[in-house]
Amino acid sequence: MPRIVESPARREVRAGIRKLALDINALGVNELDLQQLKSLNIRVDSLSLDEGSPHAAAFFAPFPADQLPEVDEDTLGGVFNGIDDDPKPGSFFYDPDFYRPYDRAHITGGHLRSYIQSCCSFHYGQKTDIKWAAKCAADYPSAGLCRHEQPSYGSFALADLEGSTYPHVKAITFNNLVPTKSTLLAGELLPALRLMLWQLRRSRFIRHAVSPVLFISLLGLKARVMEFYFSNGTLVVRHTKMFDFTHGNDEAFKTLAQWYLGDAIGDTTAGI
């Protein structure tokens, strides 16, 4: 079988992603506003669950909510009421240093992963032959998905697909920083770009020009779903509104699971 040679256009895509990551790093900031994003040729748009909406994801389809189990104490792996579960000052378990955005995200993420596992255990998420394979950051050893210096960022879970058909990647990520609704974090942008680059470097995806990434981004007691893809020299970032877990949010847990269990879609071989 003849060896497939990478096209100049695809090399240009990889170079563009790599340059953008370097440019974001060079800014030396943790949070980027709309003006900074525009100057970097990053296009920001809203993201909708409605597959008929102009704001629907281009490469990820949400799983039908009516095929998921109820959100309750069993499927969440315990009771979750946000700050209402916090130990009160003066109690034995009270620790004022345990309420950083990372700590909040870690607890929320634990319940989210428990719910997603409950969905899989009940044989939900099996409507197609597309099977996501669970991964961790160690499966992308040189991608640079985590930062330990503050504000730290990283991932609680990742998933991709075996074979050469789908270069898509999903992740449940965290940042030890909470942005405003109109800003993006370097800790969201850089891991997404590095995952794109990692996928495009893999020989099995030589026929693909787009490597889409979906994040469930946990930000303290907030969360948003984000779709990233690079097209025509522009990074497109679509994200939902912020979901609020301050007092728990059963509906939001189900919505996030819809995104994490849904299918890979879209044409990644010819660009957009």
C-alpha cells in the first residue's frame, strides 16, 4: 500500500495551530477578553443543544435526554447540593482553604463522572456503533494538557475513538480560575489546541484536516460546554452559557452528560 504523503494545506493547518498556541502563551495572561481573542483570529460563538439551531455544534451531537437515567443520589454517587453541603464554620470538617475553584470543580466533576458511569452501566449511550474509549492525560504524554503552577488546569477524564475515521476528542477539564461569561481562559484554549495538534500528528489521521475537541469545562461551581475546531486559519470556539452548581443542578448534570455521551459527527477530511 503506497504511503500517504501529507498535503501542504494540512501542514499549514498544523503550523497555524502551533503558532496560535505560541501566541497565546506569549501573551502571559490567564484570561483573554473578546478584543484579545479577535486579535488572535479566534472566533467565539454560542453553542446550543438544538441540532436544528444555527448555533448547533459542528462536530459533536448531543445524546437524547430521554434515553438517560434520572439524576438522583444513586446515579450521582451521593447527594450534591453545592455550597449547601459545605461544613459550617466551627465544625470539625470546616477548612476555609478547601473552597478554591479547583476544589469545587473536583467535587462537581466527581459527581458528573459518577452520573456518566451510571448512564453507561445502564446501557445508555449505545444508539450507534460509535464507541468512545476512555483515556487519561498520560495517553497524550507530550501534549501539555496540565499545568501545576497557579492558576492550575488539567483534565479529569478524556475520550477519543479508535481507528482512523474520527479524530474527535472529548474531555472533562478544570481550571483553578473562574472567568467571566465573555472571556476565555488560556487554560481552556491551550489544552484544546494541543489536543488538536496531537491528533493531527498521528499517522492514522493523515486524511483529516480538522481535529475537533469538545470540553466540559468545570470552573469552580460553574461549568460550560465548549467546541473547538480550526478552520481556514481561524480557531472557532463555541460555548454554552454557564451552568450554575452553587446549590446543585440536576438538569445541568444531565445536559453535560448528553454532550459527553453523544456522537462524533461532521466532515473532518476536507475542512469547513
